[in-house]
Amino acid sequence: MRFDLTDLRLFVHVLEAGTITAGAEASCITLASASERIRGMEARLGTPLLTRTPRGVAATPAGRTLLHHALQLLRQVEQLQGELDDHASGQRGHVRLLCNSAAMSDWLPDRLAGFLVAHPAMSVALEERGSAAIVDALRHGLCDMGVVADSVDIEGLQAHALRADPLVLAVPRGHELAGRTGVAFSEVLALELVGLSPGSALDEHLALHARRLGQRLRYRIRLRGFDAVCRMVAQGVAPAIVPQAVAVRCARQGGLQRVPLSDAWARRSLMLCVRDTPELPPPARRLLDWLLLPPPGLSRPPRARAG
């Protein structure tokens, strides 16, 4: 099976337009050439890709499969072209970085801002995912580096310690748990909570540990960011599980207290992981070095360890 990019673009245009004639026009080729290309694709596959009717064409099951993969391939080609254009125009560095919820909401945006200001020719593709998904993406070469909690398996990766990132229970002042020196996650599961929107990295992490106990989290309301979550806590709506750094920052505005989670998995740290530091592209290596610099007033992070 051998299709070129013109074949794939034509096929997508035909299905988007609904006719081979319109698809040929969108692809800037003649109708005769378009028809020949479609027939050639079907001959190479040995199965019809389109059903033809007086009103136009529709994808067969095989055609729908081809459309799905054609769209993915064409998007990847467009991304590749864009990155190569960046090199030609002087935008010479691009880094793919994944991070978990805690890093995204706390220290990472400020560190990236400083890096981008100091390196005007660099760009960063930043995406929030769960730590386990980030590790999987690193192993498959789908990103340059990732910030994860050290609770995940990093076997085969190189990890650089960044900072402690324990989870705590943020409670309204005067709550029955306020003043406790610690609380078990199993106790928290008896409460109604304020939480992050479904699909967030922390939400998935907490749901996993709840399932391991044969239970599920119960929420009164779910919001998109930690600041909004903490405002709900401070106003007495319900407690919430958040990273300690978030709780400390929000507590300065008053209205909430923090209680450490006593479970071992909640006493976590953030790690900056890569597949192989010496093999990182130069732009990614520059960002790695920048993120490992200690913020003003703090000591340098511990040395890297291999997973």
C-alpha cells in the first residue's frame, strides 16, 4: 500500500465536499486525475473506499478508517512544516513539554515565562497531563521532557528532582478537621469535596487511589483551576485536596487552613524527566538547564537519578 500526500489530501477534500468534482477543485487537480487517483487507491487496497450515489459520495467502513489516519498524518505534516518554517524564519528552537496539574498551576508558568523572555527565538508546546500519561509519552518519544510526581514508575527514564509537592486537605477555617496534624485519604472519602474539573491530572490521580480503596470521590462542585477551588473552600463550601504550595499561597488571602494527607503516596515530589539527557535536542537541553536552576533564595535541586 503506497499513498502519497496528494492522494490523502484529495481523499479528505472529497469527503469534506461530498463529491469527487468538488474535492478535485479543492485539491487543484482535474476531475479525471482525481477519479484516477481514487480508483488507484481502491485498487491498491483491494476494497472500495467510497460509495457513489447521484447525490455524491460517502465513506465506506474502510474509507472511514483511511480518513481517520489521513487526518492524523496531514496534521503531523502541517506541524512538521510549521516547525521547519520556524527554523527558516529564525524561530530556531521548539520544545515539547508535558506537566501535571501541580506544576501547571504553581511554579512552572513563571519559570517558562522567564525562559521565553531570555530566549526570544524559542517556543514551548506545553500540555497538562497525568503523571502516568507523561511517563508513557516520554517512553514513546512523544515529548522532550515532562514534569511528574515521583509516585509514578520512571523505569528507563532519567529524572531530576525539582521540589517537594505534598498533597494536603484544604479546609475552611473552623472546620472539624482544622488543626489536625494529619488526615488519611480514607477519612476524606467520607466528605463531600470541591474539586477540579473531570479529566484534570490531579482528578485522575485521586480517582485512582479512591478506586484502590473500593470507593469514589464525591464532589459538591468542580472547577477548572486551583484558585477557584480554594476560593470555594475559603467561603465554606467544602474541603478540597490540593498541592501544598497552592494551599499556602491561597491561605495568605485568609479563609482556609491546610491539613497534611498522611498517606505515603501523598508525600510526593516533582521530578523533571527525560529519556536521555545527552541526546536531548539543544533547545530542550537549554530549557532543562533553565528549569533546574534554583529560584532565588533556594538551593540547587538534588542531582539527577536514573529510573
